[in-house]
Amino acid sequence: MRAKVAACVNIWPIESIYWWEGELKEDIEAVLIIKTNEAKMAEIIEKRLSIVSNAIIRIIRRLFK
């Protein structure tokens, strides 16, 4: 938000259960919904990757007309 590339960010804490290196793990993670325009998407992705290098990022684009 401070970089002003997003109009709004929703943060949802979630409990995740998954297999990692042969062990069952449980962690608290966060889902971010970042609302922005098409022109700023690349900048958001770049900033996100520089903050958390092991993040799994899924991008869902919703275009409104």
C-alpha cells in the first residue's frame, strides 16, 4: 500500500495442512487479494517476489468493462 501500486489489499489468515519433504505440516498462512489496474500488475508481482522469495503466487485477472 505504501508503494501505491494497489488500490486495495484484502488479507485472509488461513490454516494450511500439507505434505512437505515427507512430513505432514500445519501452518498459518495468508491469502492476499490485491486490487489494481493492468498497468501496475508487473510492479506488484516484482515487489511481492522480492519480499518473499519462496511464495507461491497465483494471479487471477478479472477485467471489468
